[in-house]
Amino acid sequence: MHKTKVRVVEDVLDANNTIARANREDFDRAGVKVVNLMSAPGAGKTSLLERALDGLAQQGVRPGVLEGDVQGSFDADRLSLLHVPVTQLNTDGGFGGECHLDANMVRSALPSLPLDEIDLLIIENVGNLVCPAEFRVGADVRMMVASVTEGEEKPLKYPLMFRACELVVINKIDLLEHLDFDLDRFLANLEQVHPGVEYLLTSARTGDGVEALRDRLVAIAARAGAAA
Amino acid sequence: MHKTKVRVVEDVLDANNTIARANREDFDRAGVKVVNLMSAPGAGKTSLLERALDGLAQQGVRPGVLEGDVQGSFDADRLSLLHVPVTQLNTDGGFGGECHLDANMVRSALPSLPLDEIDLLIIENVGNLVCPAEFRVGADVRMMVASVTEGEEKPLKYPLMFRACELVVINKIDLLEHLDFDLDRFLANLEQVHPGVEYLLTSARTGDGVEALRDRLVAIAARAGAAA
């Protein structure tokens, strides 16, 4: 990559960070904690949210979702069945579609978000293990879902993503017995790129580990630092 | 997306297409057919290639691989065990890494490719269902691998990718009995975004369908139009 390109990229990321900070200030002012949830396509983000968001209200946390997709509103339609406020953000715009959410896209969705009625906003990013990790959107916490069907070497192949997240949710563990996936090797690879990072084992299908994920979301919503 | 951004994007894609045509002319001159192989992370591109490339030589086709990854050479190392020429192309360069191969990256790798010694070049793209479909690299054929673990709605969520490909390889069918995946619904979604597109059912793990994929690669290598 030659120097001009590097400078253009740095400018883009710098502008993005400025807007991300503005988003963060707006979220803080509203007393809303924000999770940027990322994964490869089909790792199970939406299925996990269907399980984990259900029951959050009983624990005193009112969730909302900002659903990022290239096109369509399949996941938003699924989540709205939970009677949780869901805002759809599509990244297609004449072009083939952006492969990630950036701070400005999230900013454009702010007026549609009922920030006064929620405590925790989950931003479900576009399914992609590269660019979503490069663009901050103003979240308190970055979290990712890795499916055991994707193989053990993914932390080594997409290190920025695994390094960017404070929690790695290892999903589809109900399939472990049918796969050659070596969990210990995956965890060693994860430790290599992000030493000490926390992880959870889950199955959105059986519900295994979902309670721990829900507890984690409750804890994030309760973190100090919010204005309200 | 406002107009300026659209114009910048069009310029980028226009420049990319120009370089892709130059690549294509070089491939044609060398008599090499080229497949741009795409998928989400962990759909099984490399495992399928390990199976399908083995035995190609006996059918008179000498394959080569250009391996695209953000970082590392795990897949290239695996494929080089087949005694097939493999060239690694990494997309990280100071930035977090590009999420796709473009024509210029492929062009930069041309001097490392033994075009005189191969008949078929497989370009294994970065694992991503969005941008790889937007950037032509000079291939004769675009092909994708969709894993049944990713869910039925993927053609609707990433339509450009499914529309760009002339063959969709539906992989990991050995897991079908352990999933809620509805193959008929997936095929209906595929037909909706890309009517009449061909597909193959495969399992890189059991070898199911690999012979059909290999036959398909042989047929591509034998297509008319090459200069040599």
C-alpha cells in the first residue's frame, strides 16, 4: 500500500473517529450503554439476540437494537417480534453496498432511535470479520460472535477483529460433536492474538450459555459513566 | 449515499475494471483459465480445494492457486502440500487490512505466478460476502461457496454476491441432519436473486460432491477462448 493510499485511509478513519465520539456523547447523555456486535455472516448474532434480549426487561434493562444489513430487514423483523424497539439501517445505496457500519451511518440513524426508552442499545453490524473492526461507531463495548463451524484458525486470519473485542461469544457449540473443530486449539489461537480476552460458550439453538450472555449484557447496562 | 461519494466509488470501480481487463488479457495470452472463488469466512473454500485440486493433474489440468488473506499463510501452507504452485497475497498493509482482493492486488502478484506451468488458476478471495463481489480481478468465472451452517436467508441478505457467481457450491451438507437449515428454502431464495444459477451440493469433509466440482473445474479449463 503506497503512502497516498495510507493517508487517505487515515483521513477516513480520523473523520470516522470524530463522528464516533459525537455518537458516544449523545449515548452518554441519554444514559444508554451501547454494544457493537460483530461476526462473520451466519455466525448467529440474531439468533443469540432473540434468546438473550428476551428476559432482559425482567432484569430491569430495556434493550433496543440497531440492525445493520446490506439489504433487507429479515433480522429486524425477527427481533421486532420480541417487542423490542428495532431500527433498520441498510448500507446499500446505488453501489453494491457497504460491508460495515461506520460512525456516520449510525449517526444518521440516531433520530430514529428511541434513546429515552432504552438502557442498552445493541448495534448488530454487517456480517464481516474485517472492516467492522476498523470503524468505531461510538459503542461502549465491542463484542463478537465466532461460530465453531468457521474453524480454529480464524483468530489468526482475522486478528484485528478478535483483538478489538472485549468479549468473544463462541456459538453453535451444540454442533461440536459433529465437527472436527478443536476448541482448545481455537482458544490457544485466541489467546495468541488477544491475551486474556474473555469468552463465552453458547448455543443459540439449545440455549446453552445464553443466561451468561444475558448477565453480561445486564452488567454492561449497569456500568458507571452514564449521565442518566 | 450522497453524489460525491457515489462518483468516487464509480471512479474506483472503473479503474479496477481497467486493470482487471489487463489481467484478463495476460491470463488469456498464457492460456490460463481463472476462477475467482469467494465465500464468507469459514465456509470451506480451502478444504474444498484440497479435495478438488487433488486429482486434477490426472485429468490433464495443471492447477495453481493465488491465496488471498488479510494476514498469514495458513491456507497457502495447506494447499502447497498438494504440490500445486501457490502464491500468497496478503491484504494487510499498515491499515487493518483490505476485506477483498482487487484487480491491482492480483496484478501485483502476476510476476510471482508460474502462468506457463498451469492451465487453471484459482484465486481464493478473502472471506467476505460483500466487497469481493464488487471488485473484478480478471477471472473467467466467479464461483462461491455457501455453507449450510450460515442459514437460508443469505442469498437475500447478500444478493450481489449470489448474483455475481455462475456456480454456487453449497458446502457442509454432512451437517444438514444436525441443523434446522431448510435446503428448499435456501434454493428458493437463491432462485429469487439469481434465477437459473447452477449449484452443487458438497461436503469437503466426506467428499460428497467433490467429483462434480472437479469435473466443473476441468470443464472450465477446457473452455474455448484461450490464446494458447
